[in-house]
Amino acid sequence: MNKLAFFPLAAALSLSASFVPQAQAAIPIYGFVVKNTYPHDPQAFTQGLFFKDGHLYESTGQKGQSSLRRVDLKTGKVLQKKDLAPEYFGEGSTAVGDNIVGLTWQSNVGFVYDAKTFSLKSRFNYKGEGWGLASDANAVYMSDGTPEIRVLDPKTLEEKRRIRVNAEGKPVPQLNELEVVDGQLYANVWGTDVIARIDPASGNVVGWIDLTGLLPPDKRGTSNVDAVLNGIAYEPKGKHLYVTGKLWPKLFEIELIKLERR
């Protein structure tokens, strides 16, 4: 499927209006072209999504249903799975070296798994909630639902500093699933169909991605309240960008298109 999507930017503009009613025009807005569509487990409460060594990984949430998975991109089939203990509500995840790091929502604990076997290697603690995770060669980035993104040491997972995310000087709350894409941080803004493109050096939003219409509400999971956009994965070798949502039956490969102002 090859669907060119130029929308009236309602989602991005509505979101930005709460931050910067007059100055938002300075920040570019991107639409999308759907390049490919793949099956996705409609029972997966997607929290983290990422590629490692060409393989797609996903972490899911909800107590008693949280898991870490390796997934076949083309079929959506779960190839490998590790369930979290039922008391944990799984959250974001990312690859760090030969490991996979995963968060929990309100238990103040994260887990480090062997990337090949999914065996638990260690755990670490943090204050506050855990939401999203992403990583690059130098740092691990962690969101907690606030406008601040924590920067963790990739070896110790101790917090080194924080990035305060702003759109034209106004804080952007509800930052959720994260991904590093060509040096920028992409962040789902929870409860919206918008992804913020963030400069990690300054914390400034340098672009909004409006995914309105990617999957209409009536095509989402059994609970439209919970079935929100969440899940960004970037495959750097081919420069492919993928997105999905909680309880969504589909995963999309998209190409971004900068939208002209009218």
C-alpha cells in the first residue's frame, strides 16, 4: 500500500496550541506516506519497539500480560518471548550493547536481559515512573511522562542529567515511547497521534509528525481509550521508519513528508 497523507494538521496544531498558540508556525510539521503495512498482535499493549541486528523487538505492558518479544516483521509472529512477573507493568525497552534494557511503570525497577537468550542478568532502580527508552552509542534516554528526558549512563544506568523538552520555550508533557533517528529523539506524545522530533542537545522540538488518519479509531483495538499511537522503530541500515500503537492490529512502515503551510 502506498498512501500519500496530507492532513489539515489538526492533531499537531491542536497539540501545539496548548504549548505555543502564536509561535508554533516556526516548527515544521510532517505528514507521511505509508510504504508497507504488516500484521501486529492486536493483544500487544505496545510500550517499546526497536531493531537490533536486523531483528524487531517489542516490550508490552499491563500487569499479568507484560513481556519482552522478538517479532517477525513480515508476519507479526512472536519468535521469542519472556514474560514479566505478574506484579510488574512493563514499559519501554531498548538495546544497549549485547543487552536489552526494560522499564516498569510504577515499580521503580528496570531489568537488563541478555539480548540473545532473554535471560535476566541484572536489575536497577530509579525514582518516579518509567515510560519510554531509547539509546545511541553514548547514552540511554528515558522518559517518565513529564517534559524531562533522563540521560542514563549506558554502563551503569545511573542518571547523568536531564533534557527538558520545549516547543518554542513551552514544556511538552506526556512524552512516552522514544527512538533515536539520525541523531534526533523521536517521542510519542501520549494520547495523541503526534510524534515530537527533539534535538537532544537543546531539548527543543524541531518538528512535529502528524500521524492523523494512519489507523482510524474504529480500526484500533478493543479499547479505543487505550489503543493509542505508541511504538517507534528505526532500522538505520535501510533507513526504514516503523510505527504502531497499543492493541493495534497493524504496524506501518512510513516515509515522512514535510507539509507546506497554507
